[in-house]
Amino acid sequence: MRRFVNSRVLSPAQAQRLFALRKFAQLLDSALVLPGTKYRIGLDPVLGLIPGVGDLVSPLFAIAIFWQARDLGIPRIVQLRMLVNVGIDALLGAVPVIGDLFDFVWKANDKNMALLEQHAEHEHRRAAGDWLFVTAAILVVLAMAAIPFVVAGWAIGAIRQYLF
């Protein structure tokens, strides 16, 4: 079984979308150099400090990456690796304080863009199950994005019950 159908020449629209996704990933994960170091940070951990906003930006961007991966016919195993990156980011990012610090280290958007760009050069056979897989991946990302809100609602309800 051949792994690649053939080399791909990206259409101008695909190349433009990859470029825009790369720029946004850099903005979220590695836009700024910390003074006195070579370490780069982005807006994602800063936005994560804003309740509600930070917990949605990264998963919504992940959906855009998954959509582009589907468009390019990226193999599902690579998409699964992308989903694992997003899952780690969402689950550990949901832990108060530790999650905010973790966002400075784990750069899921940069990791996923690297995977996307690495596999964008080769065309892969698409199967009907690809749509199902990408749809399921998007639903999983949305569910992971909802986890902090569900936990917060549960915690507020528990505190209310305890206090009143």
C-alpha cells in the first residue's frame, strides 16, 4: 500500500489559508520573545487569564486547523495527533493556576501547524470516513472547550449549596 498518492501543489487559496493559519498560530503561541531569553510566548496564555475568552479562542482555532487538514486530506492518524495536542492543552489548561502556567509551555497551535504543514505537501487518498472523523474531532474539541465551564458551574453550585 502506498502512503502518498502523489506530491501536491497547493492551490493559491490553500496556500493563503495555510499562511493565515500559521500567522494566527504564531500570534497565539509564539509572537513575543520574553526579554533576556530566547523563549517565545503568545497571546493564548494571556487570553487564558480572562474567564471565558481564553478557554474558547484556542479550541476555535483548533477547529480551523482541523478543517484545513480535512481540506488537504491529511491522514487521520495525523489529525488524531493534532487532537491529542488540543486535548492535552484543554484538559491541563482547565486546572486553575497550573493550567494558566501550562499554557505558557504547551504550544498546541504551533505543534498542530507544524504537523499540518509537514503533511500538506503530499496528497493522500480520502475516504468517506474522513468526514466522520473530522466531525467527531470537532465535537471532541468543542466538548473539551466546554469542560471548564461545566466544572465552574458545578463548583459555583456546590459553593452556593454550602453557603446558603
